[in-house]
Amino acid sequence: MLIQCMRNIVTLFLGASLSLSLHASESCIETAMTQSEMNQCAGIALKEADAELNRVYSKIRQLYKDDDKFIGKLRDAQRAWIKSRDADIEMQYPYMRDSSYYGSSFPVCVSRYTAMITLQRIEYLKKWLIGVKEGDVCSGSIMLIDNIIPQKIETTNEASLLPLE
């Protein structure tokens, strides 16, 4: 029961902090009056998503720090994901090197697209923080919920899960 409660708390804080950040960014875009302001808002949203990805990645590294093989594979997977993300962006915007090709809204578009891909990665990685129920025979490296205890991921410091200001 306590473990399920902690799982819900971790999920809530990770999701809520990201949600609040994205809401603030959407608010920024809605009130922006110039293209420059819109570009800046989209850039902020991307920085917030990237900061959240880094927080989740760091929490996973902290939680699984005793498993050197997993940590190495996590690092390799993250490096490969970055290359894949960049290739996906270039596929979406193949003429991005020509600054005038997509027009003045291009910085907004590419920032939002990159943020969307980053948010997908965050959702994927969260399962290593939340854990799986006993009996999930295909969980691989993901810890059982019962093994993810509050002290391991130090969720007592709620501020560490809140968005950067």
C-alpha cells in the first residue's frame, strides 16, 4: 500500500511539474504579440521540457546507480535517442539550414516539435521511476514497485521535481 502510494506521488509530481511548465508556456504563446515573443515562448517551453528530461534521467541514474551495466545501457540509449531526435527534426524540416524556407514562424515550429519529441521521451523513461508490479515477466531492467522505496529516489524534496524558473 505504501509503495503504491509512493508510486502515485512520484507520478503526480513528475506529471504535475511538467504540466505546470507546459501550461505556463502555452500561456506565454497566447499572450505574445510579436513573432519574436512567440519564438521566445516556444524556446522557453523547449528549455523546460529539456530540463525535465534531465531531471528524470538523473533520477533514474540515482535510483539504479548500483547497476553499472544498466547505467551504461541507459547512457548509450540516451545518446542514440538524441541522434534519432535530431534526425527526426531534420526529416520534419529538411530545409532547416535555409533560414527563410519556412518563414518567420519556423523557430516556434521547430521548438514545439522538439519539445513534443522530448515529452514523449520523458513519458517513456518514467517507467524506470515508477516500477512494475510483481509478475510482469517482460519488465527487463525496470525495478519492481516494491523495490522502489522513497529513500532511493529521494522524493522528500518536492522542489527538485518542480520546473525551473
